[in-house]
Amino acid sequence: MSLRGKAVLITGGGTGVGKGIAKHLGALGAKVAICSRKNEILQATVAELQGAGIQAIAQECDIRDPAAVEATAAWVLEQYGRLDVLVNNAAGNFPALIADLSYNGFKTVVDIDLNGTFNMSKACYEAWFKNHGGNIVNISAPFEGAGIPYQAHAAAAKAGVNSLTRTCAVEWRKQGIRVNAIEPGAVDNTAGVDRLAAPLTGSTLADVAPCTPTDIAKAVEFLVSDDAVFINGQCIAVDSGTGVDLLKLNL
Ligand code: COA
């Protein structure tokens, strides 16, 4: 119960990796708050978490909307009286070659993945972290430094997330805030992998057994623990090495 009494906010916590993180940190004693755009899914996940004995609450929030993220940060503080960990997990994605990607398609994914991460980090910083310290973990992708076909939008956004991770870590370290990123590879039974599987069939990703949301959650657990107290501003792949392989093979 290493997170007993701690409050954790997970964006996109209703499904997939975010839900796995909610379950895992909740099982370690954390009070969990999840948000996403889909209230019905959030309520079902909250019921599941509560059924497992986890303290859990949910609120609808589109992280592209600065007013909505401010309201969500205020809501967590109202409900739990503290905020120890923010996991910026919410993301939007679809496979599309640049030739098939509209201006709005590119913008939409950057708005969710990069601007949404900035919005929630800034809102939580202003509302709590700047006076109390805390931990932020951004769920990124092992895309930086390579050309990633079908993922121009997401790869650009996640490279931005990695940059933001480093700058937040440097600007905020004196206030006791650590900011790190995890770059998951293929995660089983998630919308991301289901959607990307078709165009990437036959690629390196197809050769590697996907990990589970719990494997990602365990990395979050470590990063927010005191065992990682000197780890700050790092973007760590949790991907069985597929990221470095993609660079070599120029997939
Ligand atoms: N191929 C090409 N363009 C696509 C697309 C696809 N598969 N899916 C969406 N787009 C484009 C749309 O055509 C639109 O552009 P347009 O206005 O020029 O036509 C733009 O992206 C926005 O799409 P829209 O559906 O209106 O936006 P949204 O905000 O409702 O949802 C996503 C955007 C990315 C979240 C949506 O694709 C989605 O719901 N994805 C599933 C959930 C998900 O992504 N989970 C995370 C996986 S990592």
C-alpha cells in the first residue's frame, strides 16, 4: 500500500492503459480520479474500481479545453483535498499516411496529445503542485527521432510531449515536482494497437508480444515512488526494445 492516502488524477482513465494505471495505483492505496470525454465509460470504470475496493471518482473533461481542465483540477482538490500524482494518459490517434491526413486531422491529434498534456499539467501546477510539489507522468510513445509512417500527427505530438516533459522538469524541480514520461510500445487490447495493427502488420511491432496496461502501470508506480526521487525529465520506453528497433530498421 505504498500510495495509501495519495491522490492520483489520470486523464483517459476510463479505458486501456489509463484504466490499468487506475487499477494498479488504486490497489496500492491511492485515491483515484479519472477523467475523459465519455461519461458512460467513466461511470462503468468507477463502478469496477469501487468493486475492487478502490476509492474512485470520475469527471467528464475534454483536455483540449483550458476551462475544463481547470475545473477538473479544482474538482479533484475539492473531493480529495490534495493531488500527488497527475498521469497525462489521454490521447487520440488513428493511422493515416500524410497524403490522407487533413489539416484538421493533424491538428486534432496534436490538440489532444500535446496541447491537452500542457493544459492539464499547467492547470494542476497552478492549482496545487507549485505550492506542494508532486509527480507528473506523461504517457508518450517511442517515436522520437524516427520517421513513423501512418503516425505523422501522433509522432509529432508525442515528440512535443517529450520536450514538454523535460522543460517542465527543469522549470519546476525547485518546487519539488518531478516530471517524467513513459513511452509504451504495443499494449494488448487497447484502441491504439487495435487501430495501428492493420497498417503495421509484418513490422517489428508484429513480432513482439504486446505488454499489458499493468506493465505500464508498474513503471508509473516506480516513477512516482521515492525510489525514483532522482529521476526527473526522463522519457523511458517500456516497449521490449521495439523503439530502438524501429530506429534501426527505418520502418
Ligand atoms: N483517417 C484520417 N483522418 C481521420 C481519421 C482517420 N482514420 N479519423 C479522424 N480523422 C480526421 C477527421 O476526418 C477530421 O478531419 P476533417 O475535419 O478534416 O474531416 C479530424 O480527424 C477530426 O476527427 P473527429 O472525429 O471530428 O475528431 P474527434 O475530436 O471527435 O476525435 C479522435 C478525434 C482522434 C479522438 C478520434 O479519431 C477517435 O475517437 N479515436 C479513437 C480513440 C483513440 O484515439 N484512442 C487512443 C488511441 S492511442
